Amino acid sequence: MGSEIRIGVIGCARILNAHLRGYKILAEEAPGDLFRITALCARKSEDAHRFLKRGAGPGPRPAPVESPGDPLNAPHSYVSDLHPGEDVEVFTDYREMLKSGSVDAVLILTGHDNHHSIAIDAMTAGKHVAVEKPMAITVKAAQLMCDVAEETGKVLSVHENVYFNPATHASAWAVQKGMIGEVQMVYRGVIGFSSHRPDLVAARTPWRQTRLGAGGGVSIDLGVHLFNGIRTICGPVKSVQALWRVLEPVRVMMDDDDQDVVERVENQVDDAFFANFEFDSGAIGHTAVARSARGTRIGVPGGTNVFGSKGALSNGQIHLDGATPEEVDTRFANDAAAADLERVKPFGISDPFALENLDWLQAIANGRKPRMTGQEGVIDLGLSYAILESGVSGRAVTLKEMLSGEADQYQKEINDHYGL
């Protein structure tokens, strides 16, 4: 492999815009020729051509707009913005891409159900892999991906943008430095999204409403974000006890103008959960999320609120008794060691999608493990599935039980379907 890593993208939907934006930042800010996107793969060739060349191909899909800042709402981008005038191959079968000899590594942006099969095929074919969160359709599928990465020696990275958000590591640094004392409690949540109705198909993707397509609902789609941020800032989580519900059994797809219902979809997955959790340290926490909420929307102020024996972190600020709140980012920028600053914002880059792809590329180039390894992705997924397993079993479920497979009552149907 030369210095330039040839990337094939498998799955051409809305999240690709956020990655292309990140790659453009890398091309402009990171030194050297790290990468080139040489191939796109989608089951329908028009979906790949939608991202191929500015001024050509089908137009952009409408954005979901459930949450305005969601990466799914990133402006539409094109590979030609990165590599003007260069040919990019288009495939409708990822296996043909793997055989083509035109890629060294693949970025998997497909639905949850085939992350594991594509990743395993790619690593077996000698390709390095990055996969969008959540890592896989079940914990067992994710663990199988890790086994194959170990066997083949290929880099397996989980693209978790919360982990690569510099604000997450600034807060983690403040906790590690003892600025708020010993962590005692964590609290966060949001009930209802910002869309105009509570029964929309999530992100305009009907597969997200099926158990065999998505695994779970908000517990999985958002749970991995929540637990990754919480444990990165505060340390390992030991157990989860939760209740979850399907509040909207039928969800709707709207037309492109968001005016009329064009499809009704059975919803098989949770759209609300309330979860208590315990850290290895003995600290406790609570998080609640609901995609379905009629009448009004409420959110816990402050984002991830971390309460310690000397103070708290909330809304990006350090709060100490009797003191004026300080911005965590400012304190981190002023007081952290140069090595910490460079690790969190290499080359001054702050975009999480740019940073997760940079880390993956550097791991490939330097023969090291990525920061978000497959094992880390398994833990995030295990804690998220613990919400569902706890709700089914009616008791607290430990991470140890999730990783051993002892708690798999909810996942069993999915594992059986995929032969896991």
C-alpha cells in the first residue's frame, strides 16, 4: 500500500454528507495525501451517482430535520469536491468492489443489519474497515467482527462522533483532573424531538422501525451515543436497569414537502425508554429518551450533567460552589498539556467526522489500533442493548452479562435470524 489510502464507501445515504464534509476538512487541514475515495457502492446505482459529481446525477434527498443539528442534515456534498476530475468507480455489489483491487479500506454506512457481514467479508478480503455506529445489529455480531479483525490483523474502527467531539474530551479531562471531585451522579434526557409530529418514521428510513433491520429504536440508535459520552467522561458503566415502550405502533412517511402522509409503517422498536445505570465507581445515573411525545417537547437542561463531590459539569461549564462558572473548553485549551490538546484536536481540526476518519486513516498508515476500537463499540452496544434486555427481564442487567451473552432474551430472535 502506498501512502495514499484508497477508500471505498459502502452505503450512499444521508450520513455520507457528514463524512464527505469531514474528508474535505482533512484534505484542506491535514498534511500529506492521506486518502483518496476511489469507489462508491449502493444497491441502486443512482444512489451512488447522487454523491459522485456536482451538477450531475439525481438531486439530494430531503433531510429528516428531526433535530436541526443532526449530522443527517449536513449539506449535500460530492466526491468531486474532494477529487475534481478523477474517476470514481460505482458498484451495486460490495463484493465486486472488494474484488476490484481499487480499494485498500472500506467505510460502511449501510443499515445496521449488514454491518457485520460486510465488515467480515471486507477484512477477510484484506481490507481495513470503519463502520458507522451502532457497530452491529447485536452484541454477538459486533463481537464476531472483533474476532475477525484480530484474526486478519486489519484495522477495525467504529465511527462514533460523540467520542471524537472535542467537548467530550474536555469534560473528561476536567473530571480526570478532579475539578468537580469524585463523580456522584449523571443526569440527561429529552422527551420528544423537534419535528412537528411524534409519529414520523425515524430519519425517513423505514428499516429503522423494524427489529431485524435496526435491532432497537432510540435505545440503540441514540443509546450508543449516550453511553459512549457518559463513560468517556465519567468512567466505566457496570449495570443498567430500564423500562421501554413502543408508544407509536404505526409511524408515517411524509412527502418531500413534509405535508402529506405517503406511507404508514409498522413500528416494531422502542420509541421511549427510562434507564438508571451504575458506574464501576459506585456513582449513579439516569437517562430518558423518547422519540414519541405528544403535546410538547422537554429536555433536561445542560446536556450531560455530571455532579461531583466538589461541583458539577453542565451546559459546557464547570460549576463550583460560590464561584463563577467557567467554560470547560476554555479551561481545557488554557491548562491542558500540549499532547492532550493535539490528541483531541490534531492540526486544529474540531469536526468529529473529520477526526474519526483521520484517526482511522492514521491507524492504518501507522499500524496501530484506532482510538474507537471494535471492543469499545461492543461496550457501547452492550450497554444500549442492556436497556432492552433489562426491560424484557424486569431486572438490572450488567455489562458482564451482556458481553458473555447471558442476557440475550431480546436479541435471541435477531441472532437466530442472522445465524449468529
